[in-house]
Amino acid sequence: MSIIQKVKKTIQKHSMLFPNERVLVAVSGGPDSVALFHLLWELREELRIQLVIAHYHHELRGRDADMDEQLARQMAEKFKVEFIAGRAEPEWWKKLKGSIEELARNMRYEFLVKSAIETKASKIALGHNADDQAESVLINLLRGSGLLGLAGMPPVRDRFIRPLIEVSRKEILDYCWDRGLAFRVDRTNRDKRFLRNRIRSELIPMLKTFNPSIVSALVKTSELLREDEKILEEHSKKAFSRLAKIQPGQINFSMKEFMLEPASIRRRLVRLAIQKLKKDLRRIEALHIFEMEELMYSGKASFALDMPERIKIFKSYDQLSIKLAGAKKPSAFEPVKLTIPADLKIRLNDEFELALKIEPSDYAQFLKSGVKKQQRGSIFDLGAEQIFLSLDNISSQLWLRAPKPGDRIQPLGMKGHKKLKEILQSLKVPRQLRPIYPLVVDDQESLWVPGFEISEKTRIAPDSKKICRCQISIQ
């Protein structure tokens, strides 16, 4: 099968292109991108597509990089297609932290997306080939990657397409030589300080002594794994929609529900949460997820784990939370003055809404209700609660508000007071929900901590005259 037939088959198999689309071709000047443009040019009438050439100058290789841009520009002029160029600031790497290779790639992709929007191109064609795919699989294998990493580069991702992903590097070079196509050679591709270059020049030649078709074998394996990964990812996204409780800068899971999922789905739920928080999975590897799993299986009631890119995972009692450090903390809701009767709804945060109803009652209704001893637990877990209070000993204003430092309550039947901080810990209220835990208070102290207890000051007696029924629910 000829190279052009291979490319056409890949485009059709993965539904990469459709009639009347504009395609932004990323041309670095190397043999892969030069061949990519010429192959798409040969297929343009059959596929009914329009081409645009884009080139990004990283300001890393001096005169060589200038000549790369010149070649890309000359190609655009020769074939009379639109050309768009981008250039990084000189010595930009001195101002940014991180891997220069990774930062440069991110800058290039950002430029390509912006250029596609400007030129109204619906697709961006990249020149990655089968050898690149095999190298990526081996890199991820050496790093201890999961299924997603071993699946390699997807042929199609959003608007990015890789028409050469099933074509070998040798076939591309032969195509360029046969047609006399000029291309540039990046000398940094021989620099063995980069892992990919060492894999290309040392590991793959060694593996070929075991299997001469190792590149094809790795590409086929990545394709099979990608199909399995797609099914698991779809299942995981459905589970995420069902289980994830999303707050600003943080995503929570009920440990009970989380642990009912298979291990492979649990790992993906964590990855989806991280991706939603930081917009990508950069620097998050399988070993980080495995470390989290070991802590979960350790039997500890709580733990905290710092991960790359400001991600922190912590377990607090029956909740697993993934948090982006530095994100905005939940703020306390505004205090609400209570009058009787009261019927109100307020939003505690982006996830929870509280409904509170207070109405006059009497001792007979209190006895008839059977409400004497409260359930113990966080109101966020209980969902709803009903209690009766006597206000005979309350002379100041009632409020619904969030906790404040120093809050305390004299629990029913006790002589002394108990700190609210200790109560919330005993109720196993997750740390991130404590700032919005609802309380009914007067001007002196807490009168009702939902899910825990009412105050001794509100004890109901047969001769109590100011009795009220309180109903609270959290949704």
C-alpha cells in the first residue's frame, strides 16, 4: 500500500476530515510536517478541503529556527495557501519554570489553536508518525503509566488530527526523497539528554533484535488499548456525573459510594476530578494515583497527600476530597435574623441549599411527635432533622448563622459547655464544610447544632409556654 493510500485510509478510519473543511497544517520544516502538507495537498480535491500553513518559532535554535520558518513560508508561497506565523519572546525560558521542552510544546499548541480560530480552520493537522507513537508508548511504559498513557497519542483529539500516525518514519523520508522535497533537520533530535532521543537511537534498535516489527507491534497495541480505554472512560464519566460533588476549587466523593466502584473506575474518577480542577493532567502519573490507593487501603480514618501542580488529596472520615491548593475557600453565608414563624431557604455554597421552617407549637404536640432524642451525625449526611425548642429562657434575638471562633453550646442534660469545634469533629463533618455548618443561636451562645444536640437552655418542660417546632433540610 502506498503512503498516500495509507494516509487516506487513516483519515477515513478515524473520520478525521469532512468536505469543505479548512485544515491548519502545522509545518515545522522537518520531513514529517513537509510530507504531511504535500500528502494533504495531493488529497485536497478528493477530500474537498482547503489548507492553511502555520509555523511557530520558539526562539530556541537561532539561525536554524529562522531557516525553518523561511522554508514553511516558501511552501505557502509556492502553493498559494494562507500562511500564519508565530514567534516566542526572546529568552522566554528564563521567565518560566518547568521543562523547556514541555513549555515549548504548550506554547506551540496554544498558538495553533489561536491560529485555527483566526483562519476559521476546523481541524489542525499534526505530523506525528508511527515511530513517534511507538516512542511515546515506551516513554509512558518506563514512567509507569496506566492504560491511558500506554494507549499513546490519539489519532483525533478535539480539533487536532494525526493523519501520519500509521505511517513509518522511513516511509516519510522515502516519500520526501522520491519527490525531491526540501526539509530541515533539527539537530536537537540527536541530543541524548532527551529521553525520547535515547529511546529512538538506543532502545528501539535493541528491541528490533527481538522483533524487527516492534514499531508496528507497539502501534497496534496502543490502538487496542485505546479502544478499551475509550469504553472505560465513558463509564467513568457517567460515574463521575453521578458521584462527584463539585465545589469551587474542590471535588468530593462519598467514600462509601466511591469504594463500590471497581478499582480501574476509581482511578479514573480521581483523574477526572484532577483534570476538572486544573484543566489538564500534566505531571500527574499513575504512580501518584497508586500512592493514593495505598493510603486508602491503610485503614487510616484520615490522610492528606500532596501531588504535583498544587493538587492535594485528602480523606476526612467518610469523604474523599481532591483540592486545588490556592483555590478560593468556602466563605460563611450571611447571618439571617429569625422570627417566628419562619420559612426560609438560603444557599450555603454552590452545592448545598438549606431550608428552615420554625412554627409555634405546644407541649401536647411535642409529646405526640415522639421527637425526644436526636440522631447523631452531620446534617450534610442526615439530610433533614426535626426538633422542638422551648424559648422560655431566651430573651435575645435568634439567628441562623455559620460557626465563629469560640462558639460553644451547653448540651441538653449537661452542666458544662462544649466547644463547637470539638462537636463538628465528633460528627465527622469534613473540614471544608465546617465553615458553612448551619447553627441556630441567640446573642450569647448556640442553641441548636443540627445533627448533634439542642441547648440545655431550650429544654422543654410540661409548663413551657414558648415551644416551637423546627425543621431543617439540606439539598
